[in-house]
Amino acid sequence: MFVEPPAIYLHKAPVDFRKSINGLSAIVESEMALSPFSGALFIFCNRQRDKLKVLYWDKTGFCLWYKRLEKAKFKWPRKMPGSTITLTEQQWAWLLDGLDITLMKGHQPLHFSAIT
């Protein structure tokens, strides 16, 4: 059985990291125009770009994941268009690894309807 991975949304503008589940959920609804109950991952960064918070709903309640870098900064995609960016799983991994997702390009997916 194939399980569809959750959608991954990045909120581009920095957020006040005093916000927790309720405050971040309000941002998801009001600024991102998405449902925090969708099961998607919602990624937020602080102004210094050394901390991440990830909010998601796991069918019984909200989960909040937090990461703090000790000596580096996340390569935040500030120049990409839009206020919300949809990431692939690969882009999410690249972001966590400290890579600039705006420069990373994978192979383009191909879609065929028949073998010739």
C-alpha cells in the first residue's frame, strides 16, 4: 500500500519564536490560507535563521518540532516568489542539511503513457 507523504509548506517571512502551537496555527490559517488540521508540515524560521519550528496535526493533536543550529544559519529561500513555498521532501532534506534550495535542481520528472 502506497502512503502519500504529507505536504510541506514553508512560511517565508520570519516569525516571533515566542509563538507556540496556537500562534503558529493562526499564521497557517490567516497568512498561509491553509488548514493546520490537514496533516501537512508547516515550517517557520526566526529572524536570525538559526532556529526552525515545524507544526503539524497527527490526527489526535498538534505536534511542534524545534531545531536550533549552534554555529550556522539555515539557507532560507527569501528570494523565491510568494509568501508560502511548497517544498518537496528532497528540498526539505536539503534545507535541513544547510543547502540552498534555490540553487539545488534535481532531475525533472518524466511522465509517459506507454512504452514505445
